[in-house]
Amino acid sequence: MRTRPLRFTILLTVLLVSTTQAHPLGNFSVNQYSRVEVSKSQIQLREVLDMAEIPTFQESSAIDTDRDGRLSQQELDAYAERLTPRYVANLRLTVNDAVLAVRTISSKAILGVGAGDMPLLKITWDMAADLTTPGELDRVTFQNNNYAERVGWNEIVVRPADGINIFDSTAFGNGTTDELKTYPQEAIAAPLGERAAQFSFAMGPMPQGSKPLRDRDGRTSTAVQKDKFAELIAVPEVTPFVALIGLLAAFGLGALHAMSPGHGKTVVGAYLVGSRGTPKHAAFLGLTVTITHTLGVFALGLITLFASSYLLPERLLPFLSFVSGLLVFFIGISLFKDRLFKLLGWGNLFHHHHPHDDIEESGKEFTHSHDGVTHTHDGSTHSHVPPGDLTWRSLLALGISGGLLPCPSALVLMLSAISLGRIGYGLVLTVAFSFGLAFTLTAIGLIFLYLGSVIGKTSLANSRVVKALPVFSAFIVAFVGAVICYNSIG
């Protein structure tokens, strides 16, 4: 019985705390977000319930089943499971006036901290309803009747999957709160009251005279593009055949992903212009990209899972981008200096030979350069570094810069693998994806090396333009690095 005075004291504290410390919509609010996404065979629902301090307090007695005064995660999950049937019953989804049966796929309950260190309850659901016989044109009605008597923010978003056209919609194609994570300050005094939406959809072209789905800024909304790589982990069953297909698909998607903007193709090509590299060096570059990218995905996944309260991934990514750009810039500046000196004939000013007495006494010639790694034995000169202006250090730095920034798709796949209990399969798919990414970059490097060797055997090799090309390409490397750094802090 001692819990009642304690709860009364806590409630009184909340009521007396300044509203600047409370929930943005006020500590009495119950806020809801609904996303209706239409695909060819389903209508998927994303529901978010965000309770402020007072409603959470009111529900705490139902959550705290062991009466210990704490709301454990097990109790939160059990409460969400008990609440789900009632919540679904107050959602109404119809297609052409036929009511669809909505089923729950997953639910998750978490606690935040509000005024007076009071908890804030948030529950998210993923739901779906099957489309049995979609026609050429279908009319959908959605209504959320939950907590109709409570004050709060109510937001509805409608989104089409790829291949679906949505038109004549009373709802918009995007939200304003990022699923109730942030509320716009200018709209708090007059919160959204979107509890129902109607729209039409078709798998073919829209009828003439219809109005396409628009975002809240008035622009035409675009279809949802599925993340094909992240979907590899969500297969119903992982059989040997499915695993093989998944590996091949992950490798291919990684190779294609490397062709998208911002994955180092320009840097790799420009770096190798004028360098007398070999396939061995290109392979080393690809292996470095693979290892760095894979480790980056693992590390960011662990941070997302276990340290997001202290270090948010979205804040870490710009830092990684800046470091990547800084590496590229440093490589470019070093190359520019070396190649410019070489073009101007200054490259050998600090290179000389000196004899070694012990070798001279044996009658054999031995010269040693001041780079520390070029030797001449009996008239045969060799080096332990990559040829030209290639160095193992710069190759390593270039590979790290290419793989340092983890692909968001790979991160989503790893987190999905953990949630589905398929960690091993997720690791293997991530490695295959990274190898695909590295394969494309390595192939580009080999192509540039081959073109360089072909040009070197022609009469163009001694032209001023060809001789100046490595200097210009080094400048491009430095310029790209500077742009990456600028964009990361912009």
C-alpha cells in the first residue's frame, strides 16, 4: 500500500515541474503516428504511440505487474502485447468499402525520460493487411480511432511502393515528426489532428484529371524504393541454396553499389594515372577496402545496439566522412607535389649513390639510395616499394578511405540479422557485399593501369599533355578529398 503515496508524490511533482522540461506536446498528451504503405499484394501499417508523463503514469500500474515500482523491459513487452489487440480493433482499413483484416507483425515498447525524471512510454507496431483481388483502381479508407478522447498530435502518412501510383489523397506522402521523434516548434500550439485518410491507388497509370500524391511542401511524392540488400536477410528460411543465392546477390549488389556516387571511383582512377602499379597493388587496394568496410559496418552496428545513448550513429557518420576526405586530401597533395617535382625535373635532386667499403673489397658494386629501400647489386637494381609514386602506405590509406564510411544498407542488414537471430548469415552477407564493393574499385584500378601501359607504348607517351596528366590527376584527388571534408561539415 505504500506505493500509492509514492505515486501521488511523483504525480504532484510532474504537475509542478515547468513545462519546458516536459513532453513537447504537454505532459497530458497522447500522440500517434500512422504510415500507410501500399504494395502490390499488401497494405503495410506503421503505428507509433507516444505517451507523455501523465498518460504513462496512468498506465504504469497496468505495466508494473510485480508491483516493485520499476517498469522492466519484460513488463513493457508484456503490456504492449496485451494492448495490441485493443489497438488494432480501433484501426479501420477498407478497400472499396470492404474491411481488411489487420495483423500484427511486431511490436516494441521503450521508455524515455520526461519531467521530474518521469518515464515517457513509446510503442511501435508493424502491421499488414493482404490485398486479395486488387483491381485497376482501388479506393482506400484508413481511420485511427485510438485515444480519440485524448489531446495530442495525430499524424498520417501515405506512401506507395515501387510500381504503385497513389492519387486523390487527403493525406500527404511525408511526415513532419520523424515518427514522433521530433515535433516542429512552430506547430506545437496547433498540433496536427489527422485521424482519417482516403486515397486511390492503381498499379497502372493514373486516370486523367487525378491529383498525384504530394508531400507537405507541395511537391509530388515519389515511390518507396526497397533496399534490396537489406531484404536478403529477411528470407523465410536460410537453406544452403538460399544462402548461395544470397551470397551471389550480396556480391553483385556490392559491385553495383560501388558504381553509385561517392565511393572512390574517381579517387582510385586519378591516383593510378601515371603510376606504374601492378595487379598485386590493385588487389591489395581492394582487400583493404573490403576489410575496412566490413569492420566499419560491425563497429557501427555495435554502437547502434549498445552505445546509442552516448554516441549516435548519425553523428558519427559525418566524422568518418571527414576523416575519409582528409586521407584522400593528404594523398592528393603528396602526389601533386611528387609528380610536379618529377615533371619539372626536380625528382632526383636528393638522390645519390655511395659505395660500401666492405662490398668494394669483394669486387662487387653496391649502391644505396637515400630512400632506404632501393639497392643495386652487381649492376642489378631493385626496390622493395611499389613502382613509380606508389607506396604501400598511400595504398593502405586510399583503401581505408574507400571503405571507412559504412554503407547504410549494410548497417540495416546487420541490425536485421541480429534482431532475427541470423548473426552468422548477416556477417557472411556483409563480407560478400564488401568484396563486391572492392571488386569494382579494383577492376577500375586495373583498367586505368592497363590504359596507362598502352599509352606508354605509343608515340603519345612523350607528349606534354600525357606527361602533365599525372600532375592534373593528383590535383583531382586532392580536390575530391577537400570536397568530401567540406560536405561532411556542411
